[in-house]
Amino acid sequence: MAGKPLIALRFQRTELEAKAELSGPGRAILAANPHPGTLITALREAELARDAVHALALMLPHRQVVWWGCLAARLLPDLDRRPADLAAVSAAESWVQNPQGGEAERAGEAAAQADLEHAPAWVATAAAWSGPSLAPRGQAQVPPAPYLAGLATRTALILLQTDPALAGRVGYGDWLAIGAALMHGDTGSIAQGTVRQRLAGG
């Protein structure tokens, strides 16, 4: 994976400083690494998986960051028995497949029907915040800040770590493996499958 080229990433140092909530060591690594690829590599090598996930969530393009949340949420073993949560994840997936249509608005509607204390609502929110406007249809457009989708996905990843259905068996290292695959242009399905296999093995 390390040998694959990076996709085009967003790299706004001031945004990362203000929004990524990096640890002290993570902020020092950010200051020393002016390139997105070397930043994530350095954070991984320093065993700062949390910081790497927080940074990458703000650096991935919107489609990839929303897909990251979808892949992670699909690890919930009881998702099919949680109708509102399943609808939220499905709406986010629909946006990934067709980001030019009205899927962002529909994802926002699905997020509103789900519980914001659980990850799927935030996955759908990430898709909604990737759309052209935060304002309801018919009102003047209010473009979302470019980092909002990443913050929503980050929230989803954090909530998944404490979701009772996963029983604390997933962590930042798992999310980083999936996110790093997406960073290198992969679909992330193999990385997700590795995590799923581990979870199935207990």
C-alpha cells in the first residue's frame, strides 16, 4: 500500500491546527511535515493512530471521507436490525455513488431520522455536509465549510468505538488501515474485510 501513489488530498495546515484536535506530539509532527503523505506516514510511525485518523478525516476528498464512514459503519453486526441507522448509512452510500444529484439532501433527511448518539447518523451527516448547501431547498445556498464532512466522519468513527454492538473491539488503528487504503486510491474493501474478519474471530 505504501508504494501506491496518493490521491489528491486537501492539506490546509491552519485548518489542521484548528480543527484536527491533534495531540502535542501530533502537532509537532504536523509542523515538521509540509506534505500530506509524509504527515500521515510520520504519525503512523510515531504510533499516533488517533492523530493520523483525525488529520486524514480533514484531508480526504469528500467522497472518500464519506465512504470511509460507510465502510466503518457497515462493520456494525446489528445494522440490519436498526432501520433508521441502516437508512442513514444507505443514504450516505447513495451520495457517494451519485454526489451530483439530490442525494446530499436526502442524506440529511435520513440523518435527522437517526439518533445522533450513534455513528450512522453522523455518516449521513457527512454526506449532507458534502452537498452544495446547508440551507433547506428553496432558500439561498449556504455552502458548507470544506472541513465539515471530515468532522462528521471523525465523529462517526469515534462513536463506533463505543457502540455496544462492537463491544470496544475496534479502534483508531482499524480506522487508519481503512483510511490509508482510501488515501492511496483503493476502495477500502480489503482493509474493511480484514477488520471484519478479526471481529468475526472474536
